[in-house]
Amino acid sequence: MPDTTPTGPRPVAGRSPAVLALLVVVGLEALALVVVTVVLLVESIVAPSSSIASAVALTLLSAVAALWLVSLFIGLRNRRPWVRSGIIVWQVMQGALAIGAFQGVFRVAWVGWVLLLPALLGLTLVLSRPVTASLVPREQRDD
């Protein structure tokens, strides 16, 4: 029996503005995390760190998170239904990081806002009706 699993993106039948906005938000978050990963990698090579194990662990965790966000972006672009839960989890984690940036000994309010605003926007968009409707599997649509 031939494999009928779609491998490419589904045909674009006019994406709603909410889906396009969510693509932009997730894409910018993925790009920012890739940049953070590269900066951490360069910094751990160039500057001596007080703990090599911590530097390696932080860089690896950042790289894994960047790969996860890039896969979420690609899945959202291809309208895969599984991306919804991953995007929700990421936005909640990013919101938690933002709250941590507002509190504590080393609080930096602008970092908190830079993390919180896209997280709230992404969470709102991923739960909106147009995005939910566009992520319904093709077999379950009422077209």
C-alpha cells in the first residue's frame, strides 16, 4: 500500500490574519532563541566561564529549545494540528520566565515585558477561532 502521508505544506487557501500573526510571533521567538544559542556558544568558546558544565548545559538546553521552536514554526506553516499544544506550552513557559524577570534580586523590567507581551499575544492567537479552525485536520473539516 502506498504511503499517502503528506510531506509538503498544505495548499495555502488564504490564511487568516490571526494565523499570519501567530506565524510572525513564533518565527520571531524561534529566531531570537537561535541568536541566543549562537551567542551562548560563542561566549562559552571565547570567554572563560566559572563552570564549564553549566555553560555546556545552558547552551544545549537553549539549542534544544530553539530546535523545538523552529519545528513548531514549520508545523504551523504546514498547518499541522499537533503544533497547538507545543505553542501553548512554550508561551506559558515564556510567561513564567517573564514573571521571573520582574521579580528577584536581578530584576530587569524591560526583559520581562519583552518576554511577556509576545507570550500573551501568542497564547491569545493560538486559542483564537481562526487559528483553531485552520489547524483542524483535513478529514474533520466541514468544507
